[in-house]
Amino acid sequence: MTYSKMGIAMVTGASAGIGAIYADRLARRGYDLILVARSQERLDEVARRIAGSTNCNVSTVAADLNDKADLGRIETLLGADPAITMLVNNAGIGGVAPLLESDVNKMQAMIELNITALTRLTYAAARAFVARGGGTIINISSAVAIAPEILNGVYGATKAFVLAFSLSLHKELADKKLRIQVVLPGAIATNFWDVSGGSLDDLPSKAIMQSDDLVDAALAGLDQGELVTIPSLPDVADWHAYEAARQKLIPNLSLNTSPARYGIAVAA
Ligand SMILES: NC(=O)C1=CN([C@@H]2O[C@H](COP(=O)(O)OP(=O)(O)OC[C@H]3O[C@@H](n4cnc5c(N)ncnc54)[C@H](OP(=O)(O)O)[C@@H]3O)[C@@H](O)[C@H]2O)C=CC1
Ligand SMILES: CC(=O)[C@H](N)C(=O)O
């Protein structure tokens, strides 16, 4: 068996949707693959398809990232296999129901998958990649990270976590050759909508992107060196203006006085 010079990309949530397309595209770019999701049957199907159309080595690990022991196995694997050079943190679930109509236990499970599992896998990968002299982590966030009013609020908040965490990772670890990209897709035509209790039929077709187009645009953004990629945003200057406004706030977010509008007398 020969091994890829690009190394191995681990893709979570690779049995369907966006993750399965990442797996396909990364294989075509020369990566070997480790595909992770709960359904062994669907993973095998994706692996067979990719192995049949590329030269890459594909292995699969059935794991429920909401299960502590399964998650621990994947963390261990990231640390143990020196050939792993990329992690795509894609596994995630969403919701569309407003707070008063959503089940708090389901919200907790969403937080555990979208935040806790992603965080633990990132720790494992970041430590390993820095020790190995470099690597890439792609975090799949969402447009709702900056528009939490659109879908279920807990879902939006989990994706805002992914965006904030990624910005911080980039600041802390870019000089250690850890490449971070965070991707903010809009509505994508996948099973996500059935799982979250929503329907793509409620959206105008011009708001829905196919997962192939999403992943191809996101990987083009990676090639262009983007930290934040918003695959459907027509004018990237709009993101840069948003980011510049955020940066402008930073020096004034922690000061020893409150401004005149709050009417607090300044001590003599
Ligand atoms: N579709 C959309 O409109 C958008 C999606 N996203 C994000 O993209 C990512 C992928 O979603 P998408 O492809 O659309 O959705 P899909 O439902 O099509 O795919 C989700 C994937 O995650 C896996 N998965 C779900 N739960 C677990 C778990 N507990 N442990 C391990 N794997 C799990 C599923 O496999 P299995 O069931 O076999 O475990 C599947 O492979 C998510 O993070 C989502 O939030 C972001 C913006 C838009
Ligand atoms: C922005 C969207 O519509 C999307 N479904 C998401 O997961 O955030």
C-alpha cells in the first residue's frame, strides 16, 4: 500500500451531505481519508465510492460523537496517527424551532455535538499538529453564527461558538503552522433540514446552494488563504467591513469609566 504525501484528512460527519463531499474533494486533492460518523453502512458506501474513483486509501470509524467513549477513541486516533494532517470538523445537527417550542434535552445534545465534540477534537488535533510541525483544521460553522435570529437560537449560538473559537485559534496558533479555516454556509440542500425539523421547501430556491458547490467554494477559499469563508457572500468587502467594525470596537470594550450616556458621576 502507498501513502499520500498530503497525509490523511479526518472528516467528521462524512457519511452524508457536506462531509461526504469534503471526503470526495479531499481525496481528489491527494489526501488519504479517515471518515467518521455513526452509520457504518453509510460510511462504507461513501468509502467504496471514493476508493473506486480515486487512488486514495479510505478508512472508516463508526463513532457517535455524542458518546464520551466514542469521542475519546477519535481524540486518541488524532493524537496517535502521525500521518493525519487535516481535520474537518463537520459533524453537526441543527434545529429550526423557536426556544419555547424546542426540547431542552435535544438542545443539550446539539451543544454536546456542535460545541463539545468539536472542541475536544480540535484540542487533540491542534496539539498533535503543532507537535508534528503543522496541519489544517477546517471548522464548519454557519451563516447563522452572525445571524442567530434566523433558525433555532441554540443552533445559532453553537455556530457562533465555532466562529469565535476559530478566530481565537488562528490568533494563538497561526505562527505554529496551524492553518485554521472557518466556513459559514447558508442553506445547503442536505438531510440537515429533515433532521432539524425544517423544510427546504420553505426557502426560495435562490437561497439554497448544492453541497458540491459549497465545498468547492470553501476549498477555493482555503486555497486563497481565507480564515473566514462565506461561500455565498457576493462581495467579500462586506465581510471585511463587518470585521473592521468589530476590530474598531476592541480597544474600547474594557475601560475604567462608563460613557456620559449612562449618567454615572465620575469620582473626584
Ligand atoms: N445543510 C445546511 O443548510 C447547513 C449545514 N451546516 C453545517 O454543516 C454540517 C454538516 O451538515 P449537513 O451535511 O448539512 O447535514 P447532514 O445531516 O446531511 O449530515 C450530518 C453528518 O453528521 C453526522 N452526524 C450526526 N450526528 C452525529 C454524531 N452524534 N456523531 C457522529 N456523526 C454525526 C451524520 O452521520 P450519521 O447520521 O451517520 O452519524 C452525517 O454524516 C453541520 O455542522 C451543519 O450544522 C451549516 C450551514 C448550513
Ligand atoms: C444558514 C442555514 O440556513 C443553515 N441551514 C445552517 O445550518 O445554518
